[in-house]
Amino acid sequence: MSDNKKPEKIVAIKGMNDILPADAHLWEIFENTAQSILQSYGYQNIRTPIVEETRLFARAIGAVTDIVEKEMYSFTDSMNGDQLTLRPEGTAGVVRAVLEHNLTYEGPKRLWYKGQMFRHERPQRGRYRQFHQFGAEAVGFTGPDIDAELIMLCRRLWDDLGLSNIRLELNSIGDAEERARHRVDLIAYLEKHEDILDAEAKRRLHSNPLRILDTKNPAMQDMVNGAPKLLDYLGDESRAHFEGVKKILDRNNVPYVVNTRLVRGIDYYNRTVFEWVTDELGAQGTVCAGGRYDPLIEMFGGKPTPAVGFAMGIERLIELMKSAGETAAPNQCDVYLVHQGEEAQIQAFILGERLRDAGLDVMLHCATPAGAGSFKSQMKKADGSGAAFAVIIGDDEVANKTANVKALRGEEGEQQQATVPYDDVVDYIVDQVVGGGDDHEHEHDQKHVHYHH
């Protein structure tokens, strides 16, 4: 007896989301804007694998961090027994590539990357198991100037994206020996208040006490506010570096707040740390975090090499773009080709290619299971596509070697319609767009500059 049960539907893994066409436009705006800004500051693109050896992250991030202890997607490669991990962040892979390919041999490097990262966290708004980051790493630069450059680069990105509700928090966590002196006093202070510590803080007390300062637990706020401040432990060099960063930001009118509780849970950070924070995303308020990590390359077996970078969560920034009024669905095309009959279809294909050669986006009406569709139903599709023009070809147009060009975006009753000789259609539409179509061009300036041929 045959089993007529329908196959079970397969859905995406929890916390790993599809980016659908309606939102893809926002991603393109973000990525194109960020990429052009990074390039304008002299940063070059680097692309590293999604999978790396597990020990890369254990060494870089620190074995006692939450990421390594419980958030990484790690597995054994069944082919050869290698211990592998889906990357939980971008810096370690970039630094591995810099060392492996000796990229700083000819001098310092400014690099940027984008891509998927993976952490096994409880999915919530703005925090997913597969998430996307855009990041920059400046390797081989030692002064406060490069720290300030990265911060100002972020500010330019927020401005270009129209995001005004992001503020800068800044701190210095000094160098290893300064943190070690502070750590002794911090642990002693926290032990005195052990009755106030929650379970998470008790777990971190001796392994990663700095992260306790970062707690969101309301019952611990007063106690944490009274804890020894790392800024008070900085030596002359660390203090001068931090003052240098602040001076450049002050002179360039970049507002910031020094947040003495701003720390890093990852071992390789030192000196400048910064976060760009918003109140619009609930608890997940950090949209970009960065800082200096001078010790990391030496930890990987390279020569001591200073470095600083940041990473931003693209999903969170897309949320902010939406709340700032950025619309998701753009026009799908400039021209929609409507046709009826076999010869008209062939002519529409040929014309579509000519229009694309001229730099226009063109959608050709194609048949569905319901059939090719009447002129009326095709015109409805043309209107829904957001196209500025419909080009209509039927038997009469084929016989007369013409096409009917209809402007779709004027006021009702003002929509021009013209019969144009077939060979003149491209010039006619380009003239309409470049010459008389100011509104139409404005609709497209978010997408990409067109009509460049």
C-alpha cells in the first residue's frame, strides 16, 4: 500500500534567519555605504573562511570566556578528526591571515571584512545564532590617531545612513600589568560584597572579574559603581594614549562619554575600548564595539605588532535603519516589458537586452502556470513592479515596427503614452529618464547610480 503522506516541511534552524528580497535592499544600502566609507579611509577588503581550527578561537578569545565555554559551534571533522569551529567573531581569523601571509611585511595594513558569525545563544531581538558583522582591523599602527580614525569612520557611517540615535562610550583598560594590579584590588573588593553577587558574577569572580563590572543586574549596580576603577591604575603611557584619543575626538566635535565600567570579556584587548550604543533596541543596545588589541599577534606566535579594530552587528543596524524610516522594498526595475504573441515576445527579449545595455533595469513579463496573462493583467504587474515605464508590444506594434511606451508614475490622467519606432525606444526612454524624469531619478538615488552609458 503506497504511503500518501505529504513530506514534512523543513524550516530554518532557530536563530538562523533568511534575509528575504523585501529586506535585501536595506542590506545593500548598508553594505554599499559601509564599503565606500572604509575605502575612502584607505581600508582594503579581506575575506577569511567561515570555519577555522577550534584552537584559534580558544587561544584568541580565552578559554574562560562565555563564547568559548558555551557559545561556539564546534565539531570534529569526520573525514580527518580535525577540531573545527564556525567562527564566532572576525578578528581572530583576520589576524591569522595577516600572520600566515605576512601581510605587514611591507608596512601596516588597514583591512575590512563582512560576513556571517555563529554563536549558540538564546535568540532574541537583535541577537541571533547566525548573525552578520561588518568589521575593520588596522594592524601595525601604534598611536592614538588610528583609534580616533576608526571611531570617526563609524560616525561618518551613522551620518550617511541617517542614524542620529547612536552615542559613543569610551574607556581605557590599560596594559596587562595595570590590569593585573587592578584585578587584585577588584577581586578583594568583590569578595567583601560576595553576598550581593549573583550566580554569574560568582562564577566569574576569579576567572574574569572585569566582566562583573559589565553586569546589567539592578541589585548589583550600587556595589559595582563603588568598585575600584581601572582608569585610576593607568601608567603614564596608557594615560597619554587615552588623552591623545580624546583630544582628537574633541577637536573634531565627536561627542562621547567616558564609561569607566566599559570593559572587554576577551583577553587580548588593551588600552582604548569603545562602544556605539543605542536605546532603541531594548537590552541589545550595542551596535558597534571596538578597541585596541596589541598583545594578540604575539599570542599567535608573530612579532609584537600593535592593532586596533571594531565589529558592528548588521542586523541591529538594519533595525535602526527601519526605525529611522528607511523603506525596505525599492522599485524592482526601471522598465517593464509587456507583450502578447510569439513574435512580440521575441521582440520584447531583444529590446530588453538593448535597454539593459543602456544601463537600465528591465523586467520582462514571463508566463506563470495560469498562462501569459492579458494586456490588462500584465499592466497591473508592470505597475506593481515600481517601474517608471511600461513598454508594450503586440501584433500591431510588430507589424508597424513600433513599441508603445507608457509612463507609469505621473498623476492619473497625466501619464504620457507614445508610439515610438522600435529602433528609437532606448534613446526615447533614456531621454525621458535623464532629461525630464527628475522624480524618477530621485526614486533611484538610494539604489545605485544609473544611466551611466
